[in-house]
Amino acid sequence: MQTNVQELTDKIYNEGVDKARKQADAILKEAKAKAAAIEQEAQKTADELVKTAQEKAETLKQHVESELKMTVSQSISALKQELINQVTLKAVQPGIKELFSNVEYLKVLIQKIVGVWAEKDTLDMKIVISEKDYKEMETFFKNQLADELNKGLELSFSDNIKSGFKVGPSQGGYLISFSDQDFTNFFKTYLRPKTSELLFEENK
């Protein structure tokens, strides 16, 4: 009888231990499976983050390269324009300045402009020159343009005019400027394409 009790006790113990071991194994297996799933999900998330970071870095790189190319292109273009302007200015400005400092040339130019203007029925015209030129040209106007002065031509001077002259209606409204700077700007615009071609051989 005692033996049967011992066997039954051992059997119950062994079954309990076995059951507990199986439960422990099941729990451990489940824990390992969950850990693996968590690790896999973490790796997936990390891979996605790395991929996103790489894509953003590549986009940023392309953007920076594009900006650099555009900046370099604009800088080169600006430098070319400045060189063209300086070369054209050096070629044009001295001759024009010399021309507009020549009072005799101004007299001829003014006389021709007055002649064209005088073709109208009335000579509603005003000429504004620098004070310096006014003193030198006053006699010329009185002698050579006396008829035009009698018909309404006005002559005056302005401190704002440093070279050349301005013409317009005597009643006001507008004045057309004929200065060395005006002619320099005109010739710069006219010669700029040719200067660009000569400097940078753009048509070749």
C-alpha cells in the first residue's frame, strides 16, 4: 500500500514537473518568437529610416549641386556682362567725352537740331545747356540763330547739366537729353553684342 502511494506521489510529481517544463518551454518559445518579431520590426523600421535619410540626402545633394551650378552660371554671366560693359566703355567713352567737351561740335549739333525743329510752323523750343557752355555759346546763338530766337526759341542754362544740352517745348512737358552719358549709353547698347562676340567668340 505504501508503495502504491509512493508511486502515485512520484507520478503526480513527475506529471507536474513535466507540465511545468512544457509550460515554461511554451512561454520561452513564445517569448523568443515575440522577441524575434520585435527585432524584425525594429530592423524594418531602421532600414526604412536609413532609406528615407539616404533619399533626403540625395535630394539635398542634387538641390545643392543645382543651386551651385545656377550660382556659378549667374556669376560667370554677370562677370561677362561687366567685362563687356567695361571694354565697351573704354572704347566709347573717351571719344564721346572729348566730342561733347568741344563747344564747336555742340554748336553744329544744336544748329542742326534747331533746323529740324524749325521746319514746324512755330518754333516752340527751349534749349538748356550748362552754365559754362552758355557763356561760350551765347554770342553764337545771338549771331547764328537770331531768327529762331525771334520766332520763339529759348536759351537757358542749368547747374544740373554738366555736359551737352537738353531740348524740349518751351512750354514744358518734356526735355530730350543730349549728353556724353546719353550717347555713351546708346553706343554701349549698340556695341555690346559685337563686343560680346569678340571677347567670348559666342558665334563660333
